[in-house]
Amino acid sequence: MSGVHRLLRQKGRLRGSPGVVARLAAPPGPGDPTALFSFDGIQVVRAGRQVLDIDHATIPLRGATGIVGPSGAGKSTLLRLCNRLESPSAGIVRFRNGDLAATDPLQHRRDVAMVFQHPVALPGTVADNLREADPTLDDAAVEVGLAAVGLPADVATRVADELSGGERQRVSLARSMATRPHVLLLDEATSALDATSAGRIETLVGTLAASGIIPIWVSHDIEQVRRVAEHVLVIIDGRVAQAGPVDQVLAGPRPDVRRFIEGTMS
Amino acid sequence: MSTSSIGLGGVAASLVLIVVAIVLSLRNRLGLERTIAWATFRAFVQLAVIGAALGLVLSPNASLLWSYLWVVAMIVVGGATVANRAKEVPGLFWLAILALTVAEGVSLAVVFGLGIFPLESRTIVPTAGLLLGNAISSTVLAARRSVTELREHRAQIEVRLSLGQAGPDAVRPHVREALRTAVTPQIEQTKIVGLVALPGAMTGLLLAGVKPLAAVEVQSAVMFLILGSVVITSVVVGQGVAHRLLTPEHQLDATLGS
């Protein structure tokens, strides 16, 4: 039995009933009250290469979204548009129906935090790392932040760069959460980790999601998206190949999406 | 001040050393004979042309305006040299011009404003040239190191940006590192001056017959000016490169690569 068929038989994970998240043929424009992010007429060109070409897509306001696709498809670029680490060459990104280009990028990034693929330790101790996000944190606040990612208080005084990869990624998560964001972007945040550490990050983010934080996962792993997300955007060759609730997409994948899924499961 | 001249005969005699170099190159099959001969010839012609032009600019009845024009020309050539030596740094020509102009402006203002040297053609042009010549390598180094530091630490910078830090704050530790690297050679040079090698200005003065203590005074002033201008150009170029590689939206420029 192929992985697709196994996946297609697993249903009933959806909570709530969000509609189709990305209506490829829908007219672009503001005013979608169910959208956290919407992308209209997005073109991203880097060094003469078209990285993204999205007519219209949305990331829903409720529930975790997974952005999945082969490597080099443009998933990370799409995620980076969400916190303005990159800007589109053309088109409009909207956040809660407001044009993102008109917002203060620094304020926005504190509200829409990011965890990167490779756990980056900034110089100094773990506490120093958390204070890069918020210099006013006292020792007690650092302790609370670390506890939220399952790290003991005595980690605070250790040199961040000397921690294991999994621990560093948890510190990264704590550091990102120190700006008190409402949205958490995860750019292949577990792909550089061993299975145990990856599972721990997934669990931690699940806990954050339960407390009201909206996670957006970029992953090349459809299985992970199935575990952590309710909605999915499948990006292939810079375009949204298919989008919707995870179960719906897995139940009726378009041919290129089916090929991608089978490729990752084999 | 006593002066001395070695005359064309002296120059010709010093060619003996070039002949020695060429013979050594031939015997050891270094294949450098032509290059050595060409470099020697080129240096002589360049200096002869410069000497003739300087003769006009520095003549006592020439207007000071010519000296200032000379300085401007040196800055332009300096900017082109810097841009050419660090081609990977975008827009470096104008940035180098800016940095060299600021350094020259500040240095010359100090030198002549405080009366360290009298404001004359014969002091303006050599002082400006000395500062420029020494500032160029540190300017190149500052530009290159700034780009390299930012490229190598892209991940750290983007983490800081993603935490809501402003672009200049996010790159500051790395620009600082680049600037330290760029000015350290000149600081080291200043520390050991006279111990290992006699610096150029002092050597020239001693050869020209100036008393050692007087030569030391001039050399000290020159060293301090060089160190000052090196730090000024490096800071201007380092900050300029960082500014150029950050977008108004506090992003790292996509052309920086990774």
C-alpha cells in the first residue's frame, strides 16, 4: 500500500471547519475576515530567477498551517514574506487584512516571530540570547521562558553555543517567544534535529498553539504537516499547487501534488 | 634645512640593484625579468611625470587652487583604486570617495588649522598624498571585511532582525569586527614604529640630511595623522557598506548571498 493511500484513509483530525484556504481562481482583494495572511499577485524574482508566482492564496486565521513542497520550491521565501525578512518583487501581502508593506517591519516581526532551520546561538549565555529579544527580561522572566520550552533554570547561565542542537533550537524557540508574538513561523525548524528533539519541538509548538499562538510550519515532510497542521499549502515550482484542509488535500491530491507526496513517502 | 639630491647619475647607479634582481630571476628561472624591467620603467616614468607636474603645482608663485585640485584628483584615483581592488563590494567607488574626502578634510583641517605644518603647496600635496596612500589598503580591507562578516553571519543577523532589532543594531557586532580587522594593521604598525623599520617619511628626511630629532617630530605627526585617517576611512566605509547592504525595511540585501 502506498503512503498516499495510507494517508488518505486517515481522517477525522480536523477541528472546526474552515473553508478552502486558497482559492486559486478567486478575485484578489482585501476583506477576507478568515485570513491571517493573504497573498495577491505575488512575484518574487531573485537574480533573474522566478522564485514565487502566486496569483492568490491565504493562510487562515484559525489553526496551524503547513507550507509543504519539494526543496527549492519557494516555501521558505513565502514564509520570509510573512515577517518581511524579504519583500515581493510585485504583489501585495496582507496581514489581518492590512497591507504588510505599510506596517512597521520591526513591530511586525515582534508579533510574527520566526524560528529558523539551523538553531542559531547568538554570542553569550542562554539568558543573553533571550535578552536579545527583550533586554528588560529579569532572571525570573528568563526562567519562565526557559520552562516554557522544557529547559531547566540552570541552563540560563550556560554558553548558548555549547548546547546540543536540540537544546539550541529550544533556546531559539524561547528567544522568539520572548517578544510575545501571536504568530510563530517555523522554517524547517526540526529538519536539522534528531527525531527525539524534533518530536519535542513539535510538542512544544502544539502547546503554544493551544494557548492561542498561530503556528505556520514550513516543511518538506508531508507526514510532519499531517501531524502538526490543519491547513496546508502545497508549493511546487514557486506556485501554490493545492491548498486546503490537510485531510481534503490528502484525500484528493492533484497529479503533481500526488507525485510530490509519493516521492516523500517512498 | 639642508637638502640633497642624488642626481640622475645616482638614479642610474641604483639601477644596478635592478640588474641584480633580473640576473637572479634569470638564474633561478623565476620568469620575472620582463615584469621587473617593466615595473621599473613604469615607476620611473610615472614619478618623472608626477615630478614635472608637482614642479608646476609646488612652484612658489602657483595658486594654492592647483594644490587643492591635485588633492581632489588623488582622491578620485584613490576611490577608483579601492573600488577596483574590492570589486565584490557594490557601489564602493562613491563610498570610497566619500570616506577619503572625509578623512582628508578632517586631517588637513587639523594639520593646517592647528598650524602643524604651514599652509603651502609644498605641504598640502605631500601630506594629502601620504594620508591617502596609507588609507587605501585599510579602506579596501574595511570594505571587504564588512561584506564578508555580514555574509558569514547572515544567520545571526537575520535572527536579530526577526526579533525586531533595527538593521543597524543587528549588523553592529559584525561591522565592529570588520573595522577592528581593518585598522589593526595600522595600530600594530604604529606600536612598532622605528623598532623594526624606519618609516618612509623619516627615512626620506634622514636621507635628505635632516637631523634625526627633527625627522622624528615630523614622523610622529605623520604617524598620528595616518592612524587618524585610517580609522576615519575605515569607519565611514564599514558603516557605508552596512548601510548599503540593509534595505529601508530592515532586511539584508538579497545580493549579499550566503
